Amino acid sequence: MPIYAYRCEACGFAKDVLQKVSDAPLTDCPTCGKSSFKKQLTAAGFQLKGTGWYVTDFRNGSGSTSTPAANSGSKQATGTSDAAPASSSAAE
């Protein structure tokens, strides 16, 4: 069952209520008694925990993964090399 957030427009009282989807929305404020108790629009929150979730299941719009890979201490190429360039000996 979802949890709905309600707030009274008259007195400002706020409450989270566990209701069935088929239940009628609450209208009367439990504090002031006025019929200005309105359901608030809230963001749904969930987390994917545990095994079975792949990196490719949820991607951002650019096609890459949403979290960048962490640098695990491996050396990255810097563009310079200590080795001498390969010599080319052309057969004449």
C-alpha cells in the first residue's frame, strides 16, 4: 500500500497516511476539522539494492553508465614514453 502525504491548507498540519489505492482521499483535517486537507504530490523514491542489477539496466541519456568507474590505482597513459621509438629498417 502506498503512503500519501497530506497537508491542510487552512492550518498547515501535515501527515503521511498509509492508504489503499482504491481508498477515497482524505478531505477533513484531523487538527482543525476543516475540509481543506489536500493530497500532496511527492516524488517516488526507490533504490536498487542487492544482486541481479546490471550496469546496463538503467543508463543516462548519453548512453554511458550513470556512475563513472572509479580509478582503482592503475596507471593511465600520459602520452609520453620512456622507451625509444621503433626503428624502421626498410628493405632496399
